[in-house]
Amino acid sequence: MIKKIKPSVFVSDLTHADQGIGASGFPLGASYVYSYAKKMFGNQFDFKLFKMPYHLATTMEKISPKILSFSNYSWNLELGYKFSSLSKKRDPNVITVFGGPNFPTLEVEKIKFLKKKPYIDFYIELEGELGFADLIENLIKYNFDINKLKEDKKKIINTCYLHNESLITGSIDRIKDINIIPSPYLTGALDQFFNLPLIPMIETTRGCPFSCTFCADGLAVKNKINRYEFERTSEELNYIAKRRLDVDELIITDLNFAMYKQDIVTAKEIAKIQKIYSYPTTVDAPAGKNMPQRTIEVASIMKGWSMGGVIQSSDPEVLKSIKRSNISISGYRDLIKFGNTQKSNRTYTEIILGLPKDTKKKHFESLKFGIDNHVNNLRTHQAMLLVGTQMASKEDRDKYGLITKYRTLPGNVGKYKIFGKKHAVAEIEEIVIGSNTLSVEDYLECRIMNLIIKTFYNNSIFDEVHSLLRSMNLSPFDCLKYIKDHSELHTKKIKEIISNFVSETMEDLFDSREQANDYVLSPKIINKYIDGELGTNELFLHSSMLFDEFEDITNLIFQAAKKTIENNSLLSEDVNDYLIELKNFILLRKKNSFNNIDSVKRKKFIYNFKEIHNAEYLINPNSIKKLKNKVEFIFFHNKEQKKYINNQKKLYDSHALGAGRMLQQTDLNLIFRSFDRATV
């Protein structure tokens, strides 16, 4: 008896991979859609899940699927659409489906989007599981005759399509119990991705109660929170820990982790797994903003969490314009203060430049607010206008006089072999470079300050210097601003890097998406993008370039610190002596710390840096006693550090913007050399 071959359904959440992997996480969202559809129709179709474009291209050489579907985000729309258009041209019977947040909310904009993308047959909005399953069910009923289905104006849950230039839209529904979705981990759907340099992701809740205008998750329909059963989450966490290879990180995709009581139980399970498997070393999860005490409790339970007090801006007028209310100042300070007491945890805040009502002064005040509250990392972002958000609406554009430009999304360009021929693809983003309150010139000044902070402040690069300043009741922000304002202190190399950063910040910006796309896809230009000559994340790249000049930037921050102290009439002989010794100490611990990990360095000092380190460097130099006899210290990488460094290199060598992204994502405290008093 000949076995009947089932028709195929392909579900893809593609990432660009020609410059290294652009989207580094597992295809979690698509895997839920895949798993639910397979549960409902697995006896009728052969379902396949894809992340890498070359895997999809190779499979499509052999199999033409009945349904070809793609997740749509700002970083993969054009890549998915290239596969979609070529597949439809090759086999017009292929039914193409897209879904995801990168889609308008207004009907007129939806029609415009679908007209521009004629090789998209159906678009699924919001949660994809119900919509995709209902679409498949209706396609079966219509014997896959989509023309007849559209002529009948059949309404499909969470799905829209064009018919005679009219938009047909089904009801918008959410899954009431998300536990009906089979786990893509426990069913083995995601097993293939453990062999790739990707970071495991897990979702414990869906939905967001907030309504921020810049965010695709701020829609009212997403306000209700749904949660997976703990037993399932526990099994998934253990499943991941047993199978992960050279990856130390876990991403929790919840939009407000640690805001709910159940998150405490999840944190306890992660802590238990960390003891058994030494994984995850680091946890990336956005913290809920209005339950600081619960966030503190969660952070006290599990190790390695980058605790975030995400504020976007500290200015009330800016926050009002984007419909955001921040955590209270006292709650924010308590949260950051606690996070900094946890040795394995890092704290961060996020500031967006160019939001409505933003100014240079307000942006600098937001940066200073974060620094003066002792966050470890200030993640600065450019405001993007995401499709489907209120901030991207004509109303907000006009009201706030938003000045925008289009550019290639860094790390998301490539040439891919599809059906035997190479095709160039690039993703385009729209960024804000000014407004009726922020001039383009001030925008550039803010960007330079962001580079200074990323290089000289973030990720504990010069924590010792900032702690010294704080011990003297001085703000590290003033020292960082001194670096920005006094270019005469910069070496020739530092000047070149900052000048190049300014140029690249304003280069290759266009007035329309079409202009940006035509430019990057021209044969000579796209090769420069793929080779990394053009189109990098300029903040990541230039902070990485400055980090490579570690001795120069160390000298620079010590010059700036000394001048900041002197300008406040606090410079003494003891302070000056301590600055000299501390600089040498930092260079031995941190210079070339990613390399030569087997080397051991030695040096004698007149200060007991072990005691100073234990006091977190928060000691006024005037009160530090010099040793009668110099003490020799050794500087080395221990076994755990060597393993962590090698794993990070393996992970980020395969990723777009590898060095810059590694500097941001890696906990540098695990990279900098350990030190101890020499015994011989």
C-alpha cells in the first residue's frame, strides 16, 4: 500500500543571517502558532518550522507547501516577503499568510499595506494561533480555492484580506486559556534550534496592562494578562537547561516580569535549575514597572537577572505625551539600590531619544537621573516609528512635528539563494531625528552623549572611577559630560572614532522607505553592507572601537575625573596618588580582558585593593591609608570565567554586530580578570 503524502504547511520566523544572525532568539512566537495548528490538523498536513533562511530555501527546492506562512516583525518583513513573492511566482497555488505586530491598526492603512504587498494572501492580526487554525479550517472547507473564499467574503478569526480593494476582517479574539497551546519545547518542535547559536526563549504570561503609544503591545485588546500553568513552565525550564549547549543566557519574553505573585514561583524554579545545571548564568526579562517590592523579591531569588527600571524619560511632559506613567521615584531608587546589592545581578534603565516633547536638556536630565540612581547600564535608543503604533499615526506626527528619516535596519541585510538565484533583501526602519522641540543639531549632541555613556559608564567598565566620584559627593554624569565637552583631551584615535560616529549617524538617511530600499539594494552598496563597511549599528560599533583603545579611554576618564574633582576644589595629594594607582589597577584587570585568558599579570601597589574592592570602591581617597610596604597582586581569569568568555565568543561570533552586541549583552564583571594577593 502506497503511503499518501500529506501536503505541507510551512511556518517561518526568519532572521537575516548574511551579516551574522540578526535576531538571536528561538522562534518562540511562531512555534506556538505551529504547535497549535499541528495539534488541530496534524493528521492532515505535514507541518515544518523554520528560522534560518537557507533552511527554508533548501526545503522549498524540494517541496512546494500548500500554505507558506511568516511572522512579521520590523526586522524580517522584507525577507519573508521575498520568499512569499518568489514562491507565488513559481507556484501560484501556494497560499501565503503573514502575521505579527508589524502591521497597521487603521483600516485605510491596512488596505495600503496589503496593496503594496500583493503576494500576501491573508494577514493574521494579534494572537496568531486562533486565526491560523480558523484560516486552515476554512481553506479546507473551500478546497483551498481562495478566490471563492474571498468572493464569499468569508470572515475568519483575527484575519484580514483584500477583495476588490475592500478589506474583509474577521472578529478579533484572544485565547482564553493559553494552556491549550501545546508546548513547543515539550513536544520537540524547538529541538532543532538547540544546535544553532541561538538563545532559548520562554513565555510565562501574555498581555500588557499599559498603553504606551510607541509600543506595539500598547493596544487595548492586549490588556488582559493570561498565564501558562506553572507545571508547564517548570517542565519547559528544565527541558531547556538539559539541552542547551554553549549558551549561558535565557530570555523571558513576558512584557512585565516580576509584577505578579506567580512570578515569584517562577523565579524559585529558575533558582533551583541554576543550582542543578549552572544555567542560566544571565536572565533577560523586562521588569514590570509598578511593583518594585515584588521585583526586588524576585531578584533576590534568582541569579543573573538584569533588573530594569525602564523609564524611557524622566520628564513628566514627555511621559504624558506617550501615555506612560513611570514607577515612583522612591520605588525606582529602592529597586536599583537593591539590584546593585546582588553580586550576580545587573541593573539597567532604558532612555529613548526623540520622543514627543523631548529636548536636549530633558534627555540629558533623564541620563543624569539614571546615573545618579546608580543603574549599571543606561540603554539608550533612538525613537522608531513602528507600524501600528499611535506615535506613527499622522495625528502624532503633525502634533509633535516629528522629523523622521528612513534607513537600513542594522544587521538586517543580505543576499539569499532562493530557487537557484541570489536575491538581495534589506529591512528598512523609520527613526526620529528631531521634532518641534528637538533640533537635529541637538539630536546629534544627544547621540554623542549616548556614545560617551555607553563607552565610559555602562556594564561596569569604569565602576571604580564612578564610585570614587560618588564617595566625594560628585555625580559621574558631570565627569562624562566633561569628556564630551572637552575634545582637546581626546587622543587622535578617539577623535577619529567620535567624528566617524557623527558622520555615520547622519549618513544613508532617506526621505522615503522606497529611497532607502533602492539605495541599499544597488549591487555595489549591498556588498558593502554585507561586509560591514556600511549599515552597522553605529552606537554598538563605535563603542566597541573605543573599547579596543582601552588604554586611551582609561587615560581620558581619569583626566576627566581629576578635572571634575579639581573643579569642585576637592583635589588633594592623597586623591591624586590614589588616581594614579587606581588607573594602573584598572588597566591590569580590564585591558585585553577578552583575550590572553591564560596569562597571569602581577604588580605591587601602595593600596590594599582587596579591601577597597570589598567596599565596592566607595571610599573617599582622603580616608584610605597607604600601606607601609607595597603589596603584590596577581590578575587572572578563573576556570568559570574562561568558560563564560569562550561561550560568549561562540555565541556572538555568529551574530550581526557581534563585538558591539557582546559588549552590551555580556556581563563584563565575568570578563574582567579576577585578582588576589600574591602568595609567592
